[in-house]
Amino acid sequence: MSRIFAYCRISTLDQTTENQRREIESAGFKIKPQQIIEEHISGSAATSERPGFNRLLARLKCGDQLIVTKLDRLGCNAMDIRKTVEQLTETGIRVHCLALGGH
């Protein structure tokens, strides 16, 4: 059975992940609290340098789904995002980006 994870990233101290969590819930995704990965790290950090995202990668299995609110949550630039999405899809992870209509 496929599991659903969410990755919520913020980059400044005055931000919270609450808006991202609400947006994911509003799109109809019911995600267990232990499957929501929150990270406070600059968007300029490559995905491979993000401890929270690396912990998420270790937990994801073929058939799982990953929800993000915006594509920029998955990388520091277009090439990093592309590499991350390719890595996930090659592993059998389905990526949903709400900003791109992925519900």
C-alpha cells in the first residue's frame, strides 16, 4: 500500500510550515504527522545538503507519494529540482506539486 509523505521547507526564522501543511490538507491529502517532514534551511542549499530531505529519502519506498506545495521546495535551482524529481521517479516515488495542479 502506498504511503503519502509531505516535505515542507522554510528558509527564514519568521516563516512557519503551517501554510504549507494547510494547503496540502486543503488539496485532500491526509498525511500522518510522522510522515510530514519539516525543514528550516535556505533555498540556496542543494537538496543533497538538506538533512531533513535526506532523512525523507531514506524512508521513501517504491510506490510512495511525495507532496510539496511548490516545485522550489525540491531544490535550489532548476537543475537541482530536475535531478531530485528524476531520482524520486526512478525510485518509483510519485511526486505531487500542488502549484502545478498535482492533486
